[in-house]
Amino acid sequence: MASLQLRPYDPEDCAICVAVFLVDIMPHKVHIRKNCGGDGVCVPDLRLKATANMDEFLIGSTGNVELSVSIDNRGEDAFESMMYLKFPSDLSYVKVDKGKLDAVTCGGPQKQASGDSHLACDVQNPLPAGKKVRFKVLLAPAGPVPKASELNLTVVVNSTNPEVTEATGDNSVTLRLPVMVKVNMTARGTSFPPEVYLNASLIEDKEVQQAADIGPPVKHVYEANSRRPRDADDSPGVRIPRDASELELEDEVVSTDVVVEDLASQSRGPPWWVLLLAVCGGLLLLGLLALLLWKLGFFKRKRPQDQEPLNPPEKNGYRLSHGDEAL
């Protein structure tokens, strides 16, 4: 509700004014329609969710940091709802990616004395009850190597009509992106000479005054290769202790169950009686087969006198069979 008051004209108020002659003050009330319930007081409940498209920021990365923002009003209408983003100087503002139906407008980021930048975005005025707004804020790396070891992004949302104190816990989100560098390191080494033979008995017999009394010197050569972004400042290094006597050797006990098998018994052949039974069985089978063939006449041969002549004899124009000539 707005109150409008009109008062009589006073020449001393301004040099050029429209003369309005009123005897009394006339108050008027102008009602603004709001979805605020029966009491006419809107109490919103803004809920903020913010996530990044990465869990860590890699040195040398050229991709943008995409901050996905979701604002949901679970209460009554929220007037002049705003979203504020605080990001470090290692990132620069690119743009806001929003949908066609989301009325989100952002101004330019403001540089603060601390070096951080503040971005203010008008979400929607008013933001109706039950309305959800989604958009993305794109941030680009400002330099090859961030100055800080961690990038902190703080997002806050509020409105001119305040919420209840118990509902303001979800109005701010802080995202922390640790600055990391991926390094692919390989190391190898060799010794000159590769092998040294020492006679411990000779060393015990004489007094050792210097290292040469123990044996020849051994030279170790190490080579370390690192594949990393050229913008990274740290260089790989190898630490070698001076006193090797303080080194702790890791030992490990491995227990294995062993089954002993008699290989001599495995190399032996079958018992002699098995071979004897096999030979006897084979001979018996061969004899039965021969007897069967003999019964079938397989071994019976035809003699010449038992065969029919090729040209049987003829008498009186008739062929004689075997034995008919006597008749």
C-alpha cells in the first residue's frame, strides 16, 4: 500500500509550480496487488544451490569455470531478489548463460580493495512463490598460474523483504577449488660398476682407515624426467640421505602352503599283472575271432577237381553235367 498526500500551493516552495488551491490535505491510498497471503506481508524462503564443473583447478588449464546456480523460492513472493558472487582475482568474468524464460541480468564485476571481484545479478522482481531460476556464470582463468593455492567462490542470494532467521541457512554457498598441477615423472638410475665383490675376511683382518680400504668407489647416476606445464614453478628434485645407516628396510613375510608329492611313484607304469591280463585277453579275443571265421568257411579253399569245367562236354547235342557221362 502506498500513501499519496496533496497539500496547498506555497509560492516559497519553488519558482515555477502549478498552482493547486486546496483547503485541506487529501490522503489517498493506492493498493499494489501482491501474493502475500491474508496478512499482506510477503515472507519468502529462498534456497540456493551452486556447483562447479570441476573439483580442482589444474595449472595450465584453459577451460572455463562453470558455476551452475539454482535459486528456488519455497515461500511467498520475493521482491528485488539479488544474487552476489565473490571470486578471486585469478578468475575473470566472461558472461551469464541463462534460459530464455529466466529474467536474469548481471552488471559488470566490481573490483574490491582486497583484490577480489564482486558480481551482482538481478534474479527477478518479483520472484513468485514456487518459482525456480537456473543459470550459469562463466569464469575464465586470468593468468597461467593462480597466485593462491585455493580458489574460493562465494555465492549469496537475498531479497528486500527479509526471510525468517531459521530459513537463511541455505542462502549462501562457498565452493573451494584447490589449485593442482599434474606431473608425469619417471626416474631411473644405474651404478658404475654394476657389481662389486668384497671379501669380508680381508676387511676384518686389517684396520679400516678410509672408504678405499673397504672397496672401490661406486658411482650412482640418476635421471629424472618430468612432464608438467611449463608455467609451473616447482622443479622436481631427488632427496638422498647422507647417513645410510639410519635407513629402514621394509621386510615382508610371505607364507605359502607346500604339498609334497612323490615324483618317483608317479613315473612308474602299471603293475605287471595288469599287463599280463591285457595280453591274455588280447590272445583270447584273437582266438575267438579266428574260430568264428573258420566256422564261416573263411579258411576253406576250393580245389580244382571241385570246380565246374569252363566248357562242359556235349553228347548228341546236349550238354552233360558233371557225372552224367557215365549214364
